[in-house]
Amino acid sequence: MYIVTVEDDFAAAHNLRNYNGKCEKLHGHNYKVRLTVSGETLDKSGMLIDFTVLKSILENVLSKFDHGYLNDISPFDKINPTAENIAEQIYKQIQFKIKKSTVANLRFPSVQAKLKIKVSVWETEKNFATYYEK
């Protein structure tokens, strides 16, 4: 099994609805996001997926959230922008981009289509949530 990981970050504000505590008030985080992909097959150049391609995909997804108020950004206008939900939404967007080969540099989509994806989102240096599918 091969594993490739990239990290990026974004800053955003949010507040949690139906939450009895200080996080119900408007506040912000400098989120850190770790994207890990794994697979059993390398492409013709000996890569699971190019780091540059993976970083580009992550940057593209996170740009939607960066310096925004998450509660105004779909789907967080309807669901709570918790670290768990943010991780799941980032996962779904990355999965779509990889599987549909929407990034021009994905040279061997048949290899990338078999990748397993895991996304971790840190709200603080010590607290994070992870989403992946078995």
C-alpha cells in the first residue's frame, strides 16, 4: 500500500447552531487540512499521484472557504460547520475531483480512481476531526 499526504490551511469564521456554549458565538479558526490518499498501484512514472496535482486539488477546494463566513457557504448554510462536517465536505469535493479527473494534470485516471481518501481538519493545534470511508 502506498500513501501520499499533503497539507494546506485556510482561515474562516463560523458559529455553531443549536449548540449551548461559547462556540455558538461568531468566532474564527486557522484551519489546517491534511489530505491523505492511499492505493496499491503506481502510475507509469512510479507515482501514486503527483504531489503537485494533489496540492492543486486541495488548494482549489479550500479556496472556496478561505477568509469566508462558513455559515453562508453551501452546504454550511444548512448544516453546522463543525470540524467533522467540514472534513466530510472537503472529502466529497476531493473525491469528485479525483474520480472525475477534473484536474487536467491527472495523467492516469484509472489509477487515481482506485485511491482511498482521508481528510483531517484541525480547528486548533490540538483538536481535529477526520473523515474517510471504509
